[in-house]
Amino acid sequence: MTTHADAPPFREAPEKRRGAVLVTGGAGYIGSHILKAVEESGRPAVAFDDLSHGFREACAWGELVQGDVRDTAALVAAIERHEATAVIHMAGLIEVGRSTVRPDLFWDQNVQGTASVLAAMRATAARRLVFSSSAAVYGTDPRGRWSGLLAEDSPKAPASPYGDTKLAAERMIAASCAAFGLSAVALRYFNAAGADRSGRLGEAHHPETHLIPLAIQAALGQRGPLTVFGADFDTPDGTCVRDYIHVGDLAAAHVAALEAALEPGAFDAVNVGTGRGQSVFEVIAAVERALDRPVPRTIGARRAGDPPSLVADPSRAAARLGWRPRSSSLDEIVASAARWHAQPLYGGVERVAQK
């Protein structure tokens, strides 16, 4: 495997043009929705994915190139073959709880993978990067209390190794932009959820760790009772509060970031959320409304690395990207997810994750 350290030296980009977009992790849940959004915007989209967590069937829009994001030579070849002028970097590990017991894997995949993407861009004509960051860079109030909306300049205090790796990757990207003339937008996701209205794309993580699919699957009898991790947080009803964003709205934010007016060398970080927080119990109630059946549940201990509240101040996204969520009410999100999980086209709860 050729690593980022072996990448060819930086070369000047040709005249700026609106070319293809390489999406690392494009066969995954969010990545597949981004492929569709990019294609529908009029630009060719190419997924670059090792399929360890993604699905070939999810690349219904765009072409799939199978490869490891840490293989810089493979990235360079894919960018040059498809004449990509931009990269959306999605590939990485996402499970907050797992990051506390295997931080080494997260630093390797999330940080070294980002270094490889940057090296590949320096060696090619790809000049715009859109990075999949996370609200986990903010962490929590040191007293563990309920907090208000999180703006991009809020203090950074990640509560997990996962959040640490996202913040480290952001800093690496910002430094690379300044040094090598790239431009980049880091989109700090809050909680992506829901499924595409076409019915062809949806969430299929293995193991599944996200609240909305877990609650739906518990209600449908596809798994055992839902575990609520902590009901004693300093929040209105004692459960964690999160900002849920429809995955289609999130995908649209990436297209907006591709087109954002940024000079060479510029880096920007932008929250992608709604500005509304919903608790675990409120999500459960929405699932019960959508399915007209109860969600079996138990109360468990808090998970390591879980802040009580993460809710976005989305005003910068509106001002700088011209982006606003359009389909992100909790009931809309849950309804779309419920349709998918009732009859998923790929994945399914029994699929064994590949190593």
C-alpha cells in the first residue's frame, strides 16, 4: 500500500472548473445520499469505499471504486481517472462508544485517512475538500449540564476519542489549506437520520448504534427492547438531547459546500443542524406515533463520551452556504426511516459486519 508520505509533490491546479466529485465512504449511509445529491446537481459523482461498512447496492447513483482511503496512490488514480476537481471526505469510523475502547483504530482511520486524502489532493487537480466533521468536537459543559445552542466558535472539548480525531482532522485540513492553496469546508454534523424518499437508500449500520433505527427496529420486533442510555442527565426529561437532521438535508449541505465561495487557502467550519433539540423520550414518542405501536425499552447506564446536549446554531450555514433544512421535522425524519426499515433494500438487521 502506498501511504500519504509517498505521495508525489504538490503541483499547481489547472484552471478552476466544475468537474467530478470523489466521495470517500460513498457506499455508506450518508455517503450514498451525497452521491445522489451530487449527481442531481449536475456533477458526476464517484464513490471511493472499501465496503467494510458500506454497500455496493447503495451506489445507485454514481460509480464505485473499491479501495482503502489510506492508500494515497489509489486515491490519486481515482481522482485522475475521473478528472475529479473536488473531494467529499466521508470515510472513517463513527461509533463514539467504540472509540473509548479502541482509540488506536479511530486515530488510524480518521486522522491518517484524512492525511492521505490531503496528500492525494496535493498531487492532483482536486482543489476543494468538503470534510465530514461532527458536533462531537464541542463535547460538553465541564459541569455536565444542559447547554444552549452550539456555534462554530464554541469551546472545543471533545468527550471521546472519536471527537478528538475529528477535531485533529479539521486542524490538519486548515493547515494544509493555508500551506498548499486548497480550500475546504468542514461540516459539523449533528444527528443524521431518516431515509431517501425514493426508498432506494437508507440506514444499514452493523452494528447499529443510532437511536432512531434502534427504536424503530425494537417496535417492529426486529430486535430486543431499546436501551435508553441514562435517564438522569441535567436535561428537561433526564435523557440526552440531540439535534436531528434529515439525511437528505445533510446531503444538500454538501452540495452547497462544494459551490461555496472560498479563496485558495481558505478553510471554514459550519454546523449542519436544525437548531432544535429532541430528547430520547421525545424520539421514542415520535416512533410510537409513526408506527402506532409501543417501543419496548429499558433504562441503562450512561455511555462513556455522551454529552447531555448537542444542539446546533445553524445560522452560519444559512449565511455562508445559503443552506437551510427543509425536511427535518422529527416526524418527517421518523416516518421516512420507518418506511425504510419496514422493507430495506439492502443490509437488514441480520447482516454480519465485515472486518
